[in-house]
Amino acid sequence: MIRETFFLLACMIVLVNTASDDLSKKLDSCKYFLESDDFNLLTDRLRNHPKMTTNKDEATFILINSKVKREFVPWAEELLSRPILKAPKHYLIFFFNHRFDHCCCEKHFTRRLNPRTSDCVAWRRLLERPDVIIANKDVFDCVLCCRGTCLEQCNIAPFKNVTILSGHPYFLKAQTVQDGHIPMKDRKYVATFRGTCYDHDYHQRWDMWEAIRAIQDDKLVFECGHHWKNRGIFDCHKAECVPEGYSELFHQSQFAFCPHGDGRWSYRIMETLQHGAIPIMVAEGLSLPFEQVIDWGKISITLPEKVALSKTRLPKALEETANLDLEGMYAEVIKTHKKWFSSNETTINAMLLSALIEAHR
């Protein structure tokens, strides 16, 4: 029985390694063609990547930036009129400026769609095409609109997708891991946050501020500022803000809270990895970058929002972090950051590999 078990485990390891090797070989031969001329801040990075080709016929992926707002239907109809690409070729469509995006950044989620409208019909037909992969930050929040409202009302089936990095300028430069890392056991704080907390739409952050203030633990820091231009003015849960600067606060923290703001995605997740801390996600339903190739469970913690906002449940949840292998998680953070986020080339490789996995499912 033991011998059979070891044999099965060995077979599984071989299969996993074989699949990994196959994907690596496919990535080696993978190329992409830029059909659209403008990919926002990503344009130069995509143009200068070694896998970009000017020969459309040899490309595995044809990258398109939708760049549509009110003209969505004509744009979608033109794409829908094209012949279906033969596998493994796919359209990789970026929806940076699609107007469905707007409702996930609004305070009031009141917009409703009629599934019979031309927008909804075209949207559904586009996502159902077997040769289309959608790329955006937090795909299910921003592409499907209003945390699933459009998905339900337009009767859209599961579709191929890749969650990419945010278009925030911070992200689009090479991210070398910051120096100054301190062993986990020697860090001053257990978990910290410093950021913007607008009164009108950041209620979750203010609720967390209240919960942590009630705990009164010097190893927990949650500093809220009213506006990003006034980084030096914060409402802290202590009499004064902690003395550490923005980067130093990450270095001195075992964990960093990553609550959502006006959308579920926050570039603070990447800042946390870059500075060698472990992200605590507080954004239910968030789709994370390149989930097809990155095991986020090894490098982050997810807290249900009800727990994070509770004055009684949050302390217990944070106490449980003491049972984790913090140095092991830290090592995985550094490894993951170096492999997938340390340069423009590695980040685009992560996107292409994720897209290849989607193309073959």
C-alpha cells in the first residue's frame, strides 16, 4: 500500500513537471502582435518586449485595447464579424477604458442593464467567442461591472480571462525588491496600513480604523489620511502617527493591510510584496494578477470583510498569524516578486503564460 502511494505521488509529480515544462516551451515560442496602437502606459513596455512581433501571422496573441466608451457596439460588431482564430491563436483584449468600468468606481452601484439592450447582447457574444481572452485589473469587478451585476443581468457564462496589473504609473516601471528587509521576528509591527480614507466612499477603511483603534495594540497601525496630496496629515489610532516613513513602515511590518478603496483592487498589494511584507487582503471576490501561475495562498492572507471590521473578531484573526511560518512566507514573497514582478519583461511573461493557460482550457 505504501509502495503504491509513493508510486502515485511520483506519477503526479512527473505530470506536474511535464505540464510545467510544456508551458515553458510554449512560452518560449509565444509571440504577440499589437493591433492597437495605444495601450495607455503599457505601450512602450509592450513594444520593447522581446516577444513582440510585427508579423501578425506568427503571433499567438493579437493584443487589442478596446478604447471604447459610447462606441462599444460598433467596435464589438467589427470584431465579432471576423473569422474565429484557430487555436492556439487568441485575441487578448484590454478593457482599460470600457464604460462598464465606470460603475465599479462609482459610489452608488445603482446602474442596471437590460439584458436585451444592444450593449449587453454584444458584450455577451464577445465574451462567448472561443478565441477571446479578456485582460483587465480585477477582471470580475471591473469588466463585469458592479461586482457581478452585469454578469447576472446579461446572462454571461464563464469566460477566458487574465487579471493583469493596474494601470497605476507605480506599477509600470521595473520593481526591484527594496533593500532594508528585516527578519520577521525582529520587525516592530505585526500589521500596518497607511493610506487615503475619503469620507464619501472609503467606509471600509474607516471601519477598520475604528476596529483597530478599539484594540489598542501598539503592534497594529492603521493610519488614515483625508487626501493623497496631504500624506503628512493622518488620523491615527494613537495620539501621534508612528515615526516611520512610508517605505520604512513596510520594512518594519510583518503584514500590511490591503483593504479595497473605490474598487476592490489596490496597488498597495504590489507595494507590500516589493517591500518584503505579507499582504492581508480585505476585498472579498478580488481576482489577483496572474492567478493561473501564482499561488497567492502562499504569499498572502485573506480576511473576510466581516472579520476585518469586527472589534472582537479581528484581534483573534491576527493572533492566529503567530502560528504561520512567517519566514517561509517571506521567502515565497521574495521568490514570487523576483520571478514575476521584478521587471517589465517578467511581468509581461506572467501575462502571456497566464493567457496560454486560459487558451488551452
